[in-house]
Amino acid sequence: MQFILNKSKLITSSNHELLKHLEKQDFKGAPRFSGIDDSDREILSFIGEEVPGNNYYELESYMWSDETLTGLARLMRYFHDATKGFTFITDGK
């Protein structure tokens, strides 16, 4: 498994709670939180898929296919199911 290091932000602890919950629910569409390094960066698993940029003109034609859009809708449904009943312990700080 590959990891990335991400600079911690104000709402990081809330994000970590959610990522840990998603992992317990076996949701595969989010990175895994593995801790904080000595430089106060979060350690996240790397999800290696192709992601378009912020410019819609960069989208490949297959990204608009029915199969891709159906897969995205399915992923969102799995996310919804995985977060059902989840409540944050922290106050978002």
C-alpha cells in the first residue's frame, strides 16, 4: 500500500474520525488514515485512480459514459450507507 503525507488542517480530527468510521464499514472509496508523522502531517493511503483536473475540457470521453456515471452513483450510495448513523465525537477542531 502506498501512502501520501498531507498537511494537517483545522478540521483534520473530524476528517480522521470519519475516515476511521468508513474503514470500519469497509468502504473502499476513501483513503485510510494511518496516523500523524513527526512533522504534524496526516498519513493517508493513496487511492490510485485517474482523476480529472478542475477544467471540464480535461475530461476523457469515457468519464462521461453511462458506466462511469453509474459507478459514481453507486459509490455515492455506498458512502451514504457507510455514514448512516455516524456522529462526530469532536467539535470539528
